[in-house]
Amino acid sequence: MVVYIFKTKSEVNFMECFYVNDRKLFLNQSFSVNDLLVFLNLNIDLIVIEYNKIILPKSLWKQTMIKNNDEVEFVTIVGGG
């Protein structure tokens, strides 16, 4: 599945791509890991982020900008018993 985050189809030629949980996404503007969480409407209290194979501390989410070919993995915490 490919998700495009851009205004017009002609912009795709200028897109950079990145991966979220092995899904390829395209972007046309800079944004942070935190911006991505907000865009995807994810609960930040129940998630761990792996950014380019390294666990990213929550304190760095707002300042870590997503770049071309970055890999982001969201791991959610699930309770049970």
C-alpha cells in the first residue's frame, strides 16, 4: 500500500519517500515524527517509535525531522491478561 501526502499529482515528481511500518509514503514538506503521529491520529501515550532501527526517545519526537528513505516503526502497547 502506498499513501501519498501531497496536494496535486504533479507534485509526485518532487516527492521524497519514507516508510511507516513497511508502507511507503510520499511527502512534499518537512515534518517531524510528532507531526506524523498527530496526522495519523495515534495515541502518543501507548506507542514506542523505532526510527531508522533505533528506539527514539519521546523527548526527541518534536525535533526529529523525517527525511528521504527514513524508516519509522510504530509499536503499540497492548494490555491483557
